[in-house]
Amino acid sequence: MRSYVVGGAVRDELLGLPVQDRDHVVVGATPDQMLSAGFRPVGKDFPVFLHPDTQEEYALARTERKTAAGYHGFVFHTAPDVTLEQDLIRRDLTINAMARGEDGTIVDPYGGQRDLAARVFRHVSDAFAEDPVRILRLARFAARFPDFRVADDTLALMRQMVEAGEVDALVPERVWQELARGLMEGRPSRMLAVLRDCGALARILPELDALWGVPQPPKHHPEVDTGVHMMLVIDYAAEQGHTLAVRFAALMHDLGKGITPSDNWPAHHGHEGMGARLITAVCRRLKVPNDCRDLALITAREHGNVSRARELRPNTIVTLFERCDAFRKPERFADMLLAAECDARGRGDETHAMRSAPYPQRPYLLGALAAARAVNAGEVAARHAENRERIPEAVHRERVNAVSRWVYSTTGAGSIE
């Protein structure tokens, strides 16, 4: 019985990156032998065990055979005579198909070290085509390792998989899982670029794919193309270390521009409401978590108003707070402002004025919200107890007055009436 560290841990060690988790493959063992050694079984589809001390995963070396469409359609085989090379050949990429023995020796039968040095994503074998999740995983790796390119033959194989309908068999939960993980990497735009190059984005997120080739006003968008703008926006969100919800909102904020009529280009009047409808459909289809969905919706609807914040009247500002439920959920409103700022920063190049200029809208609206929230709604309600129907109107008016006073004290402009 011999054990090896395999996959990502070996890859990251060779790249000089910190290793978070270590997976192990055991060759020459049976499940009974693992149990006798104190390992605890956890695998359902094939034998995986937890080490009694480290709790790291140890899987018996296995082969697999495709039996049906999608990524569930596999039969696995484990036996003491399954070799390490047979186990590694079933893996997705050569850089993930290496192993390190207990003596530190690297086992690299498929050229993983060569491809690491060349910064290339290359499939190990044609078995790659049997699992459509591997397209999503490769795209996610591109977001983590943005200086890697996809090998030509691997890209061609991915395109064949898309054309054969393999991607259509992916379950929504897995698509969201891989998309979310890719959004949390350092360069999410690379994930989207890879998915577009192989045609998968048009299958799993056609609403997003529709943004490429759609023009925007060049005065404000030197990148012009809406899809390119969206990639700049999501990369800026990643640079800032924002949460998944903020990054997803940044990704979705301009979705409506993909369906505005061409005679409305490049202004895209009304794209905010159109985008909200598309986001609702996307989130329902992919089973996106509620916090990501809700932030994306208010960002799509309101990012234009946020950009004009200092032009809005106090009454309009309070109405904006009410639409966003900001009095009950101020943290979500603050996150929406972060996503809107990413929109403003995601411009054609790093020297563009809008990328580096101050963004006063966020502190301005946060200050106004603090002023409005300082109004004691209970006291206002008590003063109108004899006419309860007028309480919401009275609270709104007091908040408008508070915002008006705050604007005047901050800018010296506007009415305090």
C-alpha cells in the first residue's frame, strides 16, 4: 500500500503557492485495509477515507467509464491493481495530473511540469470530453492563473463538447458553484473569456454573452463594447477584494443593454428595468442565493441614479432609500454603492480619468442615509397617532427635511425647507 499527494497540492507547491488542502491517492489497498488502518469512510460514489489524525482525504486509486450524458454518468472501478498512472490519466489537466510520493519524488507521466513552465492548460486525455464540468473548472483556473493560456487542441475539444450539447446537461447548482468560485478568483474576466472562446457562455449565460458587440457612449466608455466594460468592472471588483454578492452585482449590472433595441444604442435608455427582469430569470434558473440576487437587482435598477447622486433632490434621495429598503438593510445599500463604484471604475484603461478620479457619490449617499436614519420614526408616529394613515407620509417628510439639512451643511447648496 502506497500513498501519494495528488492534484492541486502538487501543482501549487511547484508554483511556489501556499497549499490549502492536500488530497491523497492510495495504490494497492482495499477498503478493508483502509478501515483496519483507522481511516474513516466518507465517499458515497467511490471509496474515500479520512485520515485518523490529519482528517485529510485519501481516495483509493480508481478508473472511470462514461455511461450516460452529463457529469453524473460515470461508473468507477477501484481495485488494488489499479495503478497510479491509470488514476492520474482520468484527471482533467496535465498540471493537475501529478503526484508526489512519500519520499518527495514527483510522478509526472503526462507532462504537467512542462505545461506549468509553459503556462498552458492542456487536457490529459480525450476522457476530458466526457465531463462538461471540466469546461467550467478550466475557465475557473484561468481566473486563478490569468497568465496561462488554453492549448489549441484543448480549446478545440471544448468547442466540440459544447456543440455536442454536453454543457446543456449541467445542473444549475453546479454551474452556479463554479461561476461563484471563479468570480472570487483574482481575474474573473479570464473565466468569462475562456467560456466565450469555447461557446459555453452562450449556453449557460446567454444573457451575459449578448453584451459583446453592444456599443456604449464613447464619451464615458472608451472601451465602447458593453461586454468589455463588464469584464473591466468585475476585475475591478476583484482587485478591491469585494464579497461574492458585490462581484455578482457588478457582473449583472448592465445585463439590460443586451436587449435594448439597436435604435436605442448607444444610450440604452431603460436598460435598468430590462436588466432587473433578466437578472430575476438568471437567478431563478441557476438557483443563485438570495443575497446575491437581491443585491444584483437593486444595483441594476439604481446604478444610474447613484451616478447622478449629487444632482438628486432630497425627496428623490429618500425615495431611492425607500426603494432599496435602505432603512432596514443599510449594509446591503452600502454594498450596492460598492458595486456602482465598480461600474464607474471599470473603464477602458488604467489611465482613464473615471478609473482613478474621486468617487464622491458613495460617501455622499451614505452621509445622506445616516441623516435620514437619525429621524426617530417612533416619535413622528406618536405625533400623528390620531391619523395613522398619514404616518408614512410624515416619516418620509421628516427624512427629506433631515437630508435637505445635511446636504446644505455639507455642500452649502440646496434648500433646507
